[in-house]
Amino acid sequence: MFPKDKKSLYQYAIKFYFGDMKPFLTILCFFACSLAYSQTITTLTSKDKISIRGLSVVSDKIIWASGSGGMVGLSVDGGKTWTWNQVKGFEKNDFRDIEGFDHKSAVIIAVGEPGLILKTFNGGESWKLVYTDSTKGMFLDAMEFWDNGNGIVVGDPIDGKIYVARTADYGTTWQRYQSSKLPAVETGEAMFASSGTNIRRFNAVEAIVVTGGKRSRVLLHEKWIDLPLLQGSESTGANSIAIWNVLPKKPRMIVVGGDFTRDTLTEKNCVISNDMGKHWTYPQQPPHGYRSCVEFIDYDKAIACGTSGVDITNDGGKTWTLISKESFHVCQKAKKGNRVFLAGSKGRIAVLE
């Protein structure tokens, strides 16, 4: 008959109403997981014959983008409409990284020789060349800024050391940084100008850099730390690093890369550190292929994108779920806001919803 104690009676009632609890709990868990990963990628704009690798999301409304063909785009309404300008005199340059400060001012870097940095003060209508370096072998890869106007740009090794230049006035003037403290790189070790995120600010004064190629490492406190990523050839290694260093949460780093010539390969394409680079672990479920950019959305949530798709993690990088097979080069969360935007080939710019 019916159970006499209250606990057994409650369990009996639940079983009577739902039937066997195991299938019910399985369905409930599946439904919860589906909700957790129900986010989608919505394309906002596209522009043929342009590859976009530079993206700077100033706020939920102000977005800058840059890429091939000397093109720079600006939206001031959250990506609904865009103004595109081809930088006069630099129509053949590829601007692989951009840093926007507001709706009027931004800085762009061009890859290849010579190394070029330009700045606009009028929303991209005109640009001023603020830095040039014709050193043989020049190839600027990425830049990073602090809130006080200090900034750094890094490039492929010159004379066996990473190229570094610095600014203290939001990119209006630059000085090459030459220091005996900068450690040497190995032959075949360099950086990928794939998303402008192989350098990130680490604290109030320091930045952290990741390398790839014949060897993949992290440069922190002017010392090298080896990364257990896929490496050994020109197309392998780290492409991007994301850092969560906001108290009171424990610091966390995620590095992504892989092999861009085999962009569906999942082997050693992501590593995580929760002790500021002393130890690195692999995800239980890695991103689904080569990834050129990774970005924290909050402490446990991050997004990674590449030419074979977009992944999301909700557990600090332990498991990644593919949410789109669309190709994107770069993703970024608003510096002042919560929205996340992506950009890639064919001038496509999208938003995470």
C-alpha cells in the first residue's frame, strides 16, 4: 500500500507523477544543457573581397573593424549600420589589428614591410601616419592598450628578438623598445597576426605574449614558459590568449591555436592555466578545430573562433561546445558593455545572441 513515513510518501508521489525518475532527470539535464548552449551567431553585415582580422568593441554601440584592401569600418549603433572607409594612400595594405578609443579616435597597424601605424581623430574619415619602421623583416602582429593611454605593439623577431614599440598617448606617438632583458626567440618561432590577440595586458604595467611556429611559448615577466600546444611547423602553435585577472576570482588563462592548414584538427589546440602559467592542462572536450581567437565573456564563460567554427565554454575551458560552423577570425566582448561581436572573411561581422 502507501508508504507511512513522510519522506517515502514524497518519493512515492514524485514517482507516481513523473514515473521513473531517471528518464525524467536525464531529460531535465539535457534541457538545461540545451539552454546553456542555445546561443547563436547572427550576421550583421558582410562586404565581399575583404578579410577582417582587426576588431575593437569599445562599447555595446561603438565597434571598429579593419582588414585587407586598406578598409576600416565603424558602427555607432551596435552593428546595425556601418560606415566604411578605404584609407587613402594605403589601399593595398592589410590592417590586421585596430584599437578604438571612442567613436572618433582609433589606431590601426599594417602587416608587412614597412611597419606602419596610423591614427584617426575624426571617425575614420582621414588617417595620420604616426609611426613607420622600414627595418628589413618587419611584420607587426598585434597591439594592446591600457586604460591610461599606454600601449604596446609587437612584431615578428628582428635580430632574434620580438619587435616591440610603445606609446603613452593613445597611439599618437610611438618609440621602439629595445632592451637587453627581452629574451631571444628560437629559429622558426614567431607570432601569428591572425586576430590581434597574441598579446594581452596582464596587469597595470605588463603584457603577456604567446608565440607559435617551430616552438610555442608564453612570454611573462620577460621570461619564457613552454606551452604544450601543437607545434613544430610554421602553421602550428598559439594564436591567441585570454586572461581573467579580476579579483576576487582566481586568475585564469586560456590559450588557443592548433594548425591553420588543418583547421578541423582538435589535437592540442587549447590549454588552460589557473596558476598564472606555472601549469597547463588540456580541456576534457577541446574546441572543434583550429582557433585563431579566444575571449572571456565572464569568469567561467569564454568564446573561441576560427576558420572551422565557433565554440563556447561555460566551465572555464574544460569543455567546449560547437555553436556554429561559420568561419570567423576574431571575437571580442565590449570593453564597456556585455555584447560579443565576431568578424572574418568576406567582410562578415556578427553578434553572439
